[in-house]
Amino acid sequence: MITIYKYILDPEEHYYQILQPAKVLSVESQDDKIVLYALVDTEKREEEVYIDIVMAGEIFLSLEGVEFVNTVLLFGGHLVYHVFVDKRHSGRWLPDGGL
């Protein structure tokens, strides 16, 4: 069954188990937490996905295979995070168009 799942992200973590294939709908702030909303098929299996959450000025080793998702403001804009999916080390993400 196709549905929308919410995954809570932590800037200190990089690997998440997410149903695949998935289509990221958005990454937002909710109750000062970073949340990712994805369209997933509940009849499929979870795969490990690499998500990088960085602040301005942090160093990237490579931009190859990295896709920007969104910028998220926490604590009234005092913390600003930029969320990227590293498709080289992740499950199957779908391009625009859905499942």
C-alpha cells in the first residue's frame, strides 16, 4: 500500500532504515526536530539510506551523488541545517513522478 511516512532525523546520525523505493516529499521542522516525509510502499522492505545534515561552514568530502533536499530552521531560526541525501550510499530514491 502506498502511504506517506514520517521519519525523524538527527543531525548526529547519518544512516536511516527507510522503506524503498521512496520519494521524498519534504523535509521540515516540527517541534524543533527535523522530519522527513516520504511516499513509500508499505509492502516493500527497508533499506539503509545515508542522509547528511550539515550547518553552514561544514566541510563536504565530495558533492558527487549528493542531492540537496531542503534547509530547516530550528529553535526560531537560531539553528539552520541543510539536508542532503547521498545517493551513492543509499537505497532507491525515485525521481519526480512518484511510485
